[in-house]
Amino acid sequence: QVQLVESGGGLVQPGGSLRLSCAASGSIRNINTMGWYRQAPGKQREPVATITRGGSTTYADSVKGRFTVSRDNAKTTVYLQMNGLKPEDTAVYCCFAVFLGYNYWGQGTQVTVSS
């Protein structure tokens, strides 16, 4: 069993930055891929960024060059550095982790980009 807790969301002006964190706890040895999805009001959930245990990353086209996903050395915390935020980045951001073939999800953190 894996528990995920996100932090770091909030309100930011366009062009600003935020850093999201997601810490895993529980039976967390050898978590494989971790990453982030987001869901905006009235829209489907979409992948934002992923990072494997080996450090390979993927990004949605809409965030390439602005967002950076990373993990700590223990491989149990995943971060999302978001720069150059735009109003269309407003969404609930959820982290996920793949462990022993199962997907685990955090509760989500709200990111609002508005002037």
C-alpha cells in the first residue's frame, strides 16, 4: 500500500512559478514511475509529466520548456517545478505512483493562475 500526499499548490499570477511536491509513504520500496496529472473544470484529466525510477522523463506538449519533473535520491518524493504559468494551467494537480503494477493517487492540490 502506498499513500501519496501533495503540497505546494496555490494562487499565482500569470508568468509566476510554483513548486509542487508529492511524498510517498507506506510500503514504498522500489516505486517505479511517478508523476503528475491535472484536471481543469469541465475537462478530462490529462497527464502532465512523468519520471521513471531511472530518471527518464516525459512531458505534455503544453508544458514542455516550462515545467520540470524530478525525484529525490530516495525515489519517494516527486516534484513539479512550474515556471511561466498561464491561466490555462489552472487545474487540480494529482500525483501518482506505479508500484507492483498498481497505480496510486494523491488527493490533489489546486493550482490557480490568475491576475
